[in-house]
Amino acid sequence: MLRILFVEPEIPGNTGNAIRLAAVTGAELHIVEPIGFNFDDAHLRRAGLDYHDLAVMTVHPDLESAWAALQPNRVFAFTTTGVTPHTEIQWREDDVLMFGKESQGLAEEHKADPHVTQEVRIPMLAARRSLNLANAASIGVYEAWRQLGFTGAKL
């Protein structure tokens, strides 16, 4: 099962959309605190409420707790500084797709974490800052899931 890791997300709608993404793809969603919103936030509820019971989601107090729970073999950090496009990775079912907070992406210490296998990027036009967090997660998860044959999906 693919695993999505959001490190310190700030915008409730993005996390709500990630809950929905986890529910419809069978991926697990892991969230590292601090979180920039309350889980009672209306935007979070509106984006993911009807899928919350269908998603596997775990909140971790810090990144070390997330690593202990995930026991990852491979972690791919999605960054604007990565060189390898996400489409060139040969995805495996137990991979972790790691994303940083909306305002800054992944901190340098998170990119340098020894658990990180590689930084990858989603191609986009030059002189563009970045994609929305939920959109980036969706693009990454769906490419990985496609390569894995859309395991469990109704095609």
C-alpha cells in the first residue's frame, strides 16, 4: 500500500483533499505535526468528511514518530529542487511519497533526512513556483498507482 506523508501541513482543504485521495486510492495518509489548523475546521470537513471513515490516516507528533510507524524502505521527497521526474521512478507498493508544507515545501533538514531515498519533482513550466499540495500529492500517487496496475481499483 502506498503511503503519503504530509510534513506540517498548513491548509485544511489540502489535507481534506488528501484524505479523499487516500480513501479512493487505498493509500495511507500520514501527517506530521505541527498542523496549521484544527481537525474541526469547516474547510477540512467539506473537503474530506464524507471520505474520512474510508481513509487510513495517522497523525504523528514528529517526523521520528512517523519513521518509527512507517518503517520505510524507500522515501521519495517531492520538491521543486529534485532533478528526477516522478515518472522515472519505478514505484513499489510500500513506497512513501513525502510532501512539505504549503508555504515552504520540505525544510532542508527533512530533505537531508537519512530516510529520504531521493528527491523527485513533478515537471512544470519554467518560472512557476510550485503546485498546490493536494494536487501534487494526487499527481504523485496516481502515477505510482498506475505503475502498480491500479491495484484494487474498479477499471
